[in-house]
Amino acid sequence: LVTRDMGPITRCLGDNVPPAQDWQYPLPDAPAVLADFDAVAESVEELIAGSDDEELAPALVRLAWQCASTFRQTDYQGGCNGARLRLAPQNAWPVNEGLDATLEALAPVMEKIEEKAKGGGGALSWADLIVLSANVALGNAGGRDMQFCGGRVDALDGDLGSQYLAPKDITSVAVLREAFSVMGLTPRESVVMMGGMHSLGNESAPLSLVGPAVAGGVGSWTATPAELNNEYFKNLATEK
């Protein structure tokens, strides 16, 4: 139980640590040299600016949210380190429906950095690219600048640990509060998250704990689905 509570094997110290178990979310070691993240961010900026898809930036934010939303503060499992939503079974979860297209849109950026890595440049993981792309997208939407901390790695096996991270059906406010609490979010932070989720994107591809298949809506929640603002809360308070 002590080992279970410690979470990933990297949090365990000493000579008597047993081999990593699947519930410890085993991941490869980080590369010795990381990519130039400023250059990666510039490539993402160019991707967003050159895209005809107005939903790309919100989709990048949704991708990072779904990647990170498996995190559990109770045992430090989940999160975007590993980028397991690229792999089975997480890529088939209803909450992740449609994210394969967003990953495909990011592929040119990854290919560009991989080419640089062949010439001696640093390595870039999908996990780092997903998070950094969302940072760029949020900045374009009016969010504050956020410091980026790289060094995430990509899981080689999507099965290990995923069975413990499958999302619950959100059937009540109590279940929703519990889900946010497990992530380590306070009620106040949860409200902020809900506002941000409904500011960007649309109802067919929500930044939520449910996926497009069960969202049941079409169209945007606000008149400015590419901007972070409080219009969603205004609509809740004023519209009938």
C-alpha cells in the first residue's frame, strides 16, 4: 500500500524498490537533450496562423485538456506525461473522440523537429508538443503567458495503467465535484475550468469530461468561440 500511494516508480527511492507495476504508470527515461521549445512554439504559431480551420486552436486546447485530465492527485497517476491518449485504449474512449484529427494536424510540427533532431537537435515528445501547443493556443485566445516546463516522455504501451484511469460517467454534480477533486482542483478552480472549457470551441467538440458522442449539442456556447472571456457565465446568468 505504501508503494501504491507513492504513485509512479520515479517517486520511489532506495535499493529495495520493486520493479515497476502497471499501476505505477511506467514510462521511458527522458532524453538527454530536449528540443528548442521556443522554436517549437514558433512552429505551432505558424501552424495556427496558416490553417483555414478556425477550430484548430480550440482543438489544441481540448487535446491538452483531455491528455491531462486523467491525472489523479490521490496516487499521482495519469496526466499528459506519456501522451497515452494517442494509443489504445485511451484513443477509443468517448471523451477523446475526434482527437486523432488534432494529432494529425500537429504531425507536421513533430516531423519538422524530428528532422532537426537527426542533425543534432534536441528530442521532442508528443506529450510536450501537446501541452506546448495548448499554451500557444491559449495565448492566442487572450490567455496569460505561461511558463513551459518540458521533459515529458511518450508511453510505449497504452495499456499499462490506463485501466485505472478510465473516466467515470458524470451523472450528477456530486460526481463532477469528485472528478475535479481527484484531479487536485478546488471548487473555485473547477468553476474557472468550466468557464474556460465553454469559452473555446463548440458543443460538438467540447473541452469537457464527456466527448462529442455524448455532448448532444451543435454550435458554440459564446459568440466568440476562439477567445477566452466570461461570456459563458453571462449567458448562464441572463438567458432563459
